Amino acid sequence: GATTPGGGYTATAANKMGTASCKSVFFIVGVGDCSVRTAMKNGGIRSLAGYDVHRENIIGFQTITVKAWGN
């Protein structure tokens, strides 16, 4: 697994956090929505302060989780 910084980092304090995840099998079949927009919606965020992307890959089965924070 690896976590990489996304972008949009600001110096403002973030009061809310939201996550979104998706899964894929051998990069052929994908299920879910792991977009930053969905993570913002799930956390009730209107102003994005930043986000990270975490990828976990086990023998072709990949899970991607996006964590977004903001206000």
C-alpha cells in the first residue's frame, strides 16, 4: 500500500473530512467511485483544503481510497 498527496493544500484549518473508495480487479473491472468530488460530498465539504490518495494492491486486486478535508 502507498499513500500519495493529492493537491489543493491550503493553510486554512479543515473542520470536515470525507472519504470515497473504489476497487478494481486486474485493472479490467472497476467498481465504485473514488473521486475527490465524491469524497467531498460524503464529508459535506464545500471548500477543499487538500486530499490524499491511498492505494492498496494485493495480487491484482486494488483498492483506492481518497480522503478529502476542508470546510
